[in-house]
Amino acid sequence: MASTTAVYPGTFDPVTYGHLDLIERARRLFESVRVAVAANPGKLPLFTAQERVALLRRALRGRRGITVEAFDGLVVAYARRHRAPVVIRGLRMLSDFEYEFQMALTNRKLDARVETLFLMPSESYAYLSSKLIKETASLGADVRAFVPGFVAERLTRRLRPSGSPLPIGRGKGEGHARRG
């Protein structure tokens, strides 16, 4: 293990098991990992940066060598401030590559001392995205297979404040006996 720090930036809206998997993988490679939660108001996050930090800290409780904090601004500037020469980015599918490659090259142009390291999550998490989980939860699905239980509860309260998740396949007009 190298005695260095890596930064894993992201919106984490919400944190998924895929994110947690990448954090664990990065921690095996680096002495410490700084999980940098981007304020990113342009993405219109469901949770505030402070809420996302709190959810991540709870999900990572008891794990050594991992720091979670919010940040605003350039990732390379954040990495420089924390003397982290490596930025971790996750690649789930081939569709992620073009955007991540552009971002890595832009960051290299901004500061050539900061390298980008791409990590792949476990195959069981490769399809997960925060956007997909929010959409699924908003339609009433139980998303505990994709996010920690306390995150699923927060999603349900935020997206479905009037009630609990609906069973899958029991949308409006489905699964009810007709009278007639």
C-alpha cells in the first residue's frame, strides 16, 4: 500500500453500494481516502451537501483512513489543498468512459501533478446509479438492495412523504379485482 492520499469526489445523491464498494477498493490501494461530496447545485440534488455527508459518514462509520467532507469548486484544487496526488473515478459501464475521460484530461491540463485513477466496482454494482435509484424509489420500489437501509428510508421520506413504498407491479389499476 502506498503512503498517499486519494480523493474520491462525487455528488453521492444518494450514496449507493457501488460508491461504498469503490471507497473500499480505493482504501486498499491508498493509506487514506478523502470522500469529497460536491455541493453541485447545478445537478439539483435531492439531498443537501450536509445531508449527503451525514449519510456517507454513517455508511462508513468505523472504517479507518476515510474522511468525508463537502467541497465546492475544482476537484484538482481540492486535491492540491489536501496533498492528494490521485483522484479516483468510477467506471461502471462503457457509457461512463467518454465523460470521465474528458474530465480526467481537463483535470490533467489544470494540474498535471494530479493523476486520475479509474476503478471499476464489483460486477454486482456495475449497473447502479444514483439517478436510477432515485427514479426507482420515487415509483415506490424498495431500494434496500442498492443502498443502506437508512438511506432507503430517507429516500422514501423525501420522495414519498405521504406513505410507504408500493409493492412492485401494483401501480394504479394493476392487480385489483374488477367489479362489473
